[in-house]
Amino acid sequence: MPRIVFTVPLLTGVLILASCGEPAYQVRRTPVHIVPPELEQQIDASVTFAGLYAAPANYVGRMVQIAGIVIRAKRTTDQTELEILQLPTKAAGPPTTERLRSEGRFLAVREAFLDPATVPAGTPITVTGVVKGSTTRSLDESEYTYPVVEIKHLIDWNAVMSRGPADTKWVAVEKDYLSPQIQTVYIDPDTVSREGNLVTVSQLIDYKWMQGTGAVINPYAFGRLYRYQLAPHGFFSTTTRKQFDCANKHVRLLAFTEFSHHMGTGRRNNGYVDQDTWLSVEPESINHALWEVACGKQ
């Protein structure tokens, strides 16, 4: 049976055909950050955990953001208390799993009810909160001084990472130069995260027509109607995780996945990325549109 194969480079070309009806997707138009903007603006990025651990009293009243792994969680008479092993993060995401890189423990407390069962031991979290001081308790056969942080916002990274692309409430980025007749660019506002001058964003591109070297059209299928046949490397959508340097207007790719169907569904194919390479944000490009949203330059 004859077939026509179209090869479309991922970054340099697109396949333009006549559309015969595309599915409509409901999207929200108001961006929502993973940390509420009113809290994010108050975070004192100059506070290091090493400094906080050494002299908690010097930072009382400061808004800080600390990531780590829950060691234990319990409910006391008046608050929920989490004992957390601090761990560094990479690209403003979840904490590393390398526990030997920890700089110490801290307590995160919350007066409003937080069921300890929802944050069991081993849960990777990021706490945004106000430094309240310190407390000294027994740890094995010695005394240990814990910095204490009152929780204002809590990110459970297990919950964030378990969400598939199809479960995400994607928000369309609407710019004429993004060729909306060919593709729709989305961001996931619930996973936007900031670490100083760096902002990390999840992006989805949904194409009107199949992309990649496997885009195959069988003109004989279903009479005269054109239908796509799934080929090994064809894809209708992609997701990427990007990090922007807002001040220097640079971007780097952290993760990339192709999906055989629309909106991050179907068979997935993870691509290789070079996380160490930073590129300039080009005018009127997808990266420029995302930089405007992520860095507040609109």
C-alpha cells in the first residue's frame, strides 16, 4: 500500500496541512505560581541554611524557603510538627536524594491542622515560612538545636511529580508570533518555581499535525479522508522543563519528552538534554514568550 512520509525537523520546520476540526481544550488564563506571589516576594534569598542553622536567632521574622526530606511528622496539642532533613535542590525543583549533602535538620510547624499521615517519613518537600527561632531536644545520645520555621506554604514533591501531563491544568500562552494555526504553547503554572534570579517552568506544545520523522499519512485509509498512521518517532505533543535566568535573559533545557498523541498523552519518548548549556532567549520565540511569563516581563 503506498504511503507518503514527511520528515519534519523538531526545531527548524513544521508540516502545514489543511485542518479538518481540532479538539477544544479548556484552559485558565490567570497564571498561578507554585508558591503564591505574595509569599514569593517576601522570601529572603540571602538566607542560607548553613547560616540559619548556625544562628537561628539572627533570622527570626525572615521569610525563608528550605527543601528536604521528612524524617517524622506528628500532631501536638496545638500544632503539627515536621522534623525535616535539609537537602539542596537542583533547578528550583525537588530536593536531591543524596542525604549526605544535608547541612542539618530543622522543624517546620503549623497551627492549622495538617494530618501527619499526609506527609509521611521520606516525603520530599519544600517549606516556605517564617523563622520563629530554635529549640533544643535530645537526638539519640546528644542534644540537638533545631531551627524552627512556621509553615506558610508547603510543596509535596511526590504529589507534584506524580501528576501526568494529561492531568495538568495547562494555560495557553497566546502570542501571534507563536504560530497558533500550527501549534499551541502551554505552561503549567502550578509547577513554576523560583530560586533567586532563576525561574523553572514546565511547557507543553500541542501540534495540529504529527511532527517528527515518523509522521505518516495514508491517503487510502477510510476512503478519501486522510488519516495519520502512528510511526515509531512521530509525535503530536511535547513537554519540556526549562530554567530561565531572568536577569541575563538566558534559558537551558532540563527535560524533554515527546508524546504520540495530543496534550501529553499516548506513548512517551524521553529525549536527551544537555542541562549545562545556556542559550540566549531569541526575540519572538517560544522561549521569549515563556521568559515574559516566568520573569514577569509582560
